[in-house]
Amino acid sequence: TQAEGAFACVVMTDESMICVRDPNGFRPLVLGKLPKRGVNGTDGFCVASETCALDLCKAEYVRDVEPGEMIVINFKSVKSGTFASLHLPNKFGVSQCIFEYVYFARPDSMVFGDYVTKVRRAHGRQLAREHPVPEVGEGELPPVVIPVPDSATHATIGFVEESVRLGRACIQDLGFFRNPYVGRSFIAPSQEYRDLKVRCKFNPLTHVCKDRVVVLLDDSIVRGTTARQLIGLVRSAGAKEVHFRVASPPVTDPCFFGMDFPSKGELLFNQHHGDIPSMAAWLGVKTMGYLSANGLVESTIEASGARYGFCRACFTGVYPVPVNAEEPTPLAANVPENIFTKR
């Protein structure tokens, strides 16, 4: 009851499995059932942060562990099918991390009770309403919208669908070959090494980009170094124009609840003092557009039917749980690859 902030954990004893989720519900936690795969043919049970883990072990999704809930699973409760459920005191309300839907969660998962892909497509549709594709001259080929692989794919689908519905002609295509054997670039120990990893990870498809107006769409942008390199690759493939769209608001503040974002001064939006034309010039694009904070929340709620509120601290600087005013020390230089993070 003394712990505050973000946590989702499982504790094993000789006789019980105890799972608990923080009262704010920052991180997801789901309960799964393994039919007839427990002791003596009883049902077994498991917990995971995302439903894709349940799919791997052929478990059935039962429900989310509620914010602040502690579930005790033992032999007695397995036989009866009911579990002891306790609730931690809630001091600050419920504020699920909206960045799970933007980037963090795997696309094939359900998070906070709904499908990640469904919500990301809704983000793309809202982005198309706020920052539509550029118009082209009569007789010119329509713009081609390219997702940054792989987390922006479903937002791009929604963006193109809504653009066409609104009468803005465009097509969607894959503009990069993504090397699956290269890890995440953001967590490399130096900028030089991060740049090398990006070049090894992505190769532009010239036949898609050459002589076309290209709209590059990403789920989010933090430092901007990866986006800048990708835009340079699109230009090198012969694009006539490059425009940039982001399916989330500007990241303005560090996260204290589980995301390894850089310090405030390293964030692209802050480096350019919120000046969109300045950011567009630095990135090398003709236009740039972010999804608004209100648009992100409204499209998320509309798509997911969320029962609880969301944490938007990385976009607003308003933290749902009081935090130390000092910024967290960046971890990227001191941790191994494959931790949860964002370029």
C-alpha cells in the first residue's frame, strides 16, 4: 500500500500465484486460462502484460487485472473458479498509459480491454482530419503515404482510409525494406552507432518513392534523429517532395512511469521551442503535422470505449502522480538492447 507510480508484478509462493497492478493502472496486466492444463486436469491460469503472450501458450483471455487489484490464485481457487481479489487504496485516480496504444504495445495485442490495431487506425483517421495529405496538381500522381516500419503501419491504414473518404486522393505503399536482424536504434550507446544501425535497418524502395510526393507517417517522434535519417533515405530514393505526419502529439516531457525517454532538453519539440516550421526544416520536409492532444484522447476513447482515463504526461507535463522535479537519468547509454524504449 506504500508503493506509488507504475508497477505490474507477479509473486510466486509454494502454494499461490499473486498478481498485482498499480492503482493508477499505468501498465496493463491480463489474466489467462489454460483449459484442462492444470494439476490433475484442472484449468491452469497465467498472467501477462499483453494478450499476445497468452496467444503463444494457447491460453484464453479471461479479463484485465483491474487498476489497484491484487488477485490470489491457488489450488483452492482453481478448483472453485473464483479468486480472492483485494484492492489497493487509490490516491490519484486511474491514468492508464496512452503511449501503450501509440507505440509501446505489440499490434497483435489487446491492451486496456481493446485491440491495439483498432485504436491506432483511429489515431490515423483523426490525423487525416487535422493534417490531410497535400494536394497535387492536375494530372500528377496522387501522394503515396509510407509508414515508418513497423509501429506506424496501422495508423497509416486509418490515415489513408480517412483521406480518401474526405476526397483527398492518396495511396498507401511500403517505402522501406526493414532488416529484421537489427535491434532498436534508440537504445544504441552513441549517436554515431544509432545512425549506423538506422542505415543497416532500413533501405528505401526506389520504385515506390521516385518522382512521387511522399507522406512519411510515424507513430511518434522523440529525438527526431531516426526520422531525419529516414527522410534523407526517401529523398535519396528520388522523392519529388517529402511531407511528415505524426500520429501522436509532440513529446515535451520525460516519463517517470516506465518509458525511457530522453531528458527534456534532448526532445525535438523542445530543442526547436515548439516551432513546427523550424522542425520541418531540420528534418528536411516541406510540411509537418502532429496529432493534437485532444484528438489523440478523443480518438482513443471513441475506438476503445475506455472506462478509465489516460496518462498524457509525456505530451503535457502534467503528471498524475507527484514526481521528483529532477529529470530521470537517461538509461540508453548503460543498458543492454531489447529493453522497452522508443527512438
